[in-house]
Amino acid sequence: MKRFFRSLLAKYMLIIIAALLFIQVAYFIVVILITGISHNLETDYTVEETKYTTIEENWHDEASQLQDVSAASITQFFKDWKADYPDAAMFWVDGDGKLREQLAVDENLPTQWTPSYTAKFIKARYDNNPFTVIAFVGGEDESNGFIVFEIPREVLLTPSQKTFNQYGMVFVIGIAVLVLLFIVISFLFFRSIRKRLLQLQDAMEIRDVDSLPVQIQVRKQDEIGQLEQTFNQMVQELKTSKEREQEEEGLRRELIANLSHDLRTPLTKINAQTFKLAKKELPLDVQQSVQTLTASVQNMDGLIENLMSYTLLMASKYKLERKEMDIIRFTRRYIASWYPAFEKAGFQFEVDMHPFDHQWFVDPNWMHRIYDNLLQNVLRHAANGKYVKMCTQSTDSYDAIVIMDKGNGMNEDSDHKGAGIGLSIVDKMVKGLELEWKIDSSADGTTIKIINCY
Amino acid sequence: MVRILYIEDEKEIGSWVSEDLTDRGYEVIWLQSGAQLETHLSNIDIAILDIMLPGLDGFSIGKRLKKKLDDLPVLMLSARSAVEDKIEGLSFADDYLTKPFHPDELAARVEVLLRRFQKEEAALTIGHLRIYPQSMLIINANTAEEITLTGKQFYLFQFFIRHLNQILTKEQLYEGVWGEPYLEGDKTLMVHIRFLREKLEQNPATPTIIETIRGIGYRVKQ
């Protein structure tokens, strides 16, 4: 339950309920205000007095009951009415159409009333403002003329009507303000949600040094807060899993490094013994055996290296750090380190490298390994050609490093032929560096191209 | 005599390498662990260290040695061949050789290091030249006259002597001697090589001291 009250849903429900209650409350307030104000409004009239029909009937009645028609009696009559209706105006036009008495009349009335003016007057006042009642004086005898009673209609309005006329605008504005208030509160409510969601999105995009997202500080316990908590939990799980993975990777590396070490140490011992033997004067056949032994040790060393690399590569655990590099410069330097080995084996090593327009985006250790495996193959399997060439090839769409030999080709049996693990590593690594490669092998030699396409 | 400190726990390998290096004219102090290291530090010229050792491992020993004697060349000789190990080794050591190895290669690397650190007293004989690497005194053995090199020629030849038997690319030579990045097509190096050959070679048209390795660079071979 506590959780529910912290939620955004609860907050929004609160806003809606408050808004609905406000309308109800506002309605009551309006009613109370109107009643209150109308009670307090100062007025000279009773409710009964403000009724049009009452005024009309009374005016007719009392006018017809006037017996003694004289200026004095009419004036008295007018004064009596004036006492009841202080806002009213009255005048008397006698039987000859002459304006005789008037009380509180503002407008200019003609002194002599012609029938046409009278008709015009009646027409003008009919159902109009001021409220006008015309009655013949002293019953149905028109000879005494008529008396006119006029009073502004505003005076006769009911208190509530007056209140509405006076304060109506205030109420309308008040309600508009309330509606506006509701809109503003809703807007602020949703804006704050939106802002927090955007902040959350930004925070989710931040990456730590380990390229994992960073945990978010949870400030509120509502739905977004819960989302943040879940996100943090996820980050934590990712971190744990990455740590576990790194630990496993470390163990695997360590295992491979140790295995490689443990395999190489006895090999070195065999090597030591063979070199010791080789120094002695031995019969020819034993000398040959010693040579074979030395070659086998070398071969096995290469195989162990390849096997370890292959295992790491297959598990995608071989360290890869690609960078922009001048491949020509790198290759030339690399050839410088291999040149003596080929020279010793009686090879002719031709080098023809021309600068490329583009840098290669590769890992030097990987390139080293690719070249090592390829040149080792030349040295081992193409020794009878006694020739190796490394050169460059550039076209509009690619640059390539070419390694050529004049051996018997790859289909030919070689003493050192293995399971092809060396070339499998080259293949994996070339692809890992997003390069391509092509082997062209015939009985006249092998050409290998390492291609960087643009 | 050059004294080599060699730490190796495997007896067969240790005795073989010690014997081989002794045969090549070096004095070898072979230890089976880094425990009694301190007593031998005063008079050694180069250290060869295995990595997997009882007690302190080769990396730690190497780092300690380098800290105490920064002009002592250190060569790591290990059956650990992972890139990470090599990188860690080369972060302080001067060379890293993996087992199994050819004794000639080990000897060659030792020589290179000694030359680089100028620990070798003996004169070198290259063709008709006798060269004293420490003082860079060059004598023409045929005429017994001293050849004097000036300015960049001196530094260029010294660079060759320090990297004896190694093929050096144009970039390596230019950047090593001039200390500036090499620009493809720059003729400065070629001009200096020509001057150098005119002074050193018996017949500059067919050079024997400074060999041209076509497409790669140059080499001075003993």
C-alpha cells in the first residue's frame, strides 16, 4: 500500500480527484457566494415590489380609484408611489393632452401631447427600458388623461440576477483560472516525468572504462525509480558476468601458456642433448639421425605454437589491437629479420615494395604471425625453388602484399606436411583483420596475396 | 672476459647452455634460482633469465636487476611464448628468446646486446677493417692507417656497428641517426652511404663492408 502511494499512478489519480473535487467545491462556493452577496446587497425593494405584474396591476388599480382629480391629488399620489419606488419617475397628461404634473422625470417631454406622439411614446416604451405603465386616471373615463409610471428595469432585477450581472465575470475568470491551474499542474507533472525519463536515457548511454553502462543513483521509489533499480541490477549482472568472463579468459590463457611452457621445456632438453651429440664425431648415419631430431624438434615447436594460437583464435581469445599503420614500413622491417634465414638456406629473396596510398588498419602482432606462418611454409615446403619474392600490388579498389615462391606448389607432398594448421591460422587472422587473401598454387610455385580492399 | 649471469632451474638445459657459452669464450655464472643473486651483481656484464623459476620468477628478478644496474643488458630466455609474456618481458628486458632455441641464435643475441651496451672490449674485424667499438677507432688493416669519419658518417657507421649483422631498413637508419621521421624518396641517406663507402670500401663500386639488401636496406656483416 505504501508502495502504491509512492507510485506515479497514485500521484496522477490524486491530481484527477483533486480536479474533480475542485469543481464540486467551486460549485458550492459559487452558490454560497451568490447567496451571501445577494443577501448583503442593499436594496430598497421587497421581492414582491419588484414584480412587473404587481406594479402594473397596482398602478392601474390605484389610478382608476383616484376620484378627486386635481394637480394636488395627483402630486400626492405620485409622492406615495415615490416613497415605495424611489427610482421611479411619474407624470400626468390630462384629457387635453397637456403635460401637467411630473416627478423625477429626466427626459424632455412635450408639454402638449398629440395622439400621434402618444402613440409613438407607447410604441417606444412597449416591452422596453424603462419599464413603463400607463393608466387612465379615475377609471375608464379618459377625460382625466393618463398617468405614466416609469422605472429602470435594472432596479427591478432580483438580487441573484444583480449579483450575477455584477460578479459574473469574476466567476467566469475564476473557473478559467481553475481549469488553467489543472492544465498547468498536469503539464508540470508530465514534464517532470519526461525530464526524468530523458535523464535516465542519458545516464543509460554513459559508458564506464570497461565499456559497460554506469549505475544510476535512485532518488525516488516510484515506477521510474523501480526502472532505475532494475537497470542498476542489470548493470551489476553485466559487470559480474564480464568479470567472470575475464577471469575465465585469464585462466584459459594461463592454462595455454603453462601447457606451452611445459611442452617446450622437454623439447629444449631434447634440443640440448642433440646439440651435445652433434658436437661429437659421429658416424654419418648417426649424424643424419641427429639432424632429423633437430628438425623434428623445430617442427614440433612450430606445431605447439600453432596449436596454442589456434586454440586461442577459435575461442576468440587471441589479443587483437588494430591500429592504423604503414604496412610497407612494417613489412620491410619484418623482411629484414627473416632475410638471414632465407640467405642461410640459399634462397634468392627479392623485395619490391612501393608505398600504398592508404594506411592499413591491422594489429602488428597478427600481421607478424601471418607473415611468420607464410614465410615458414616457404622455407619448409618450397626450399627446392630457392626463390622467394615479396612485393606490393596496387589497384583502384585494393592494395595487396604478394608472397611468391618457386616451390613445387601446395599439392606436392612435402616432408613437413602437417594438418595445415598454420594456414588455418593465417585464414582466421586475415579474416579477423578484415583483410582477404588468395592462394594460387601450381607445380611451378605458389603465389599468396594478402588483400586490403577499399 | 665477459661474465654472463645465467639463471635456469632445469639442470639439463642449464648445464648445456653454460657449457656452450663457456665454449664460446664467456665466463658463465649459472644459478638455479634468484636466491643468491646479490653476491654476483658486482661484476657481471649481461644476464640471461628463465621465467618459470622456484621462488622469485624471472620477470621480478629482471626488473630488480634493471632497477639496480640500468646499464646491464637482460635477455629473457623462456618456454613461455604467449604475446602477453613477450610484451611483459620486453617492457624491461632488452631481448626475449623462446625455447627451444638454437645455441647459435642465443650467442648471436648475446653478442648484439653486449655491443649495444658497449661491454665488448675486443676489436671487430670486418673485411679489411679493424674496429674498436668502444672508441669507434677504425683502422684499415691493409695500410695500418686510421680512417676518420666526420659528423653524420661517424654516427651512421656507429649505428651499423651497434646493429652488426642486422639488416637495417632505410627508415630505421635515418630515424636512428638523424632522429627525424624518414620521408619516402629522401636521398640524404643514400648520399651519406655513398660518402661512407668512399672512405671505407676498397672498391666503392662493389661494396663489401656496407652491403645493400635490395628493396630492404643495408647491412654491415662480420
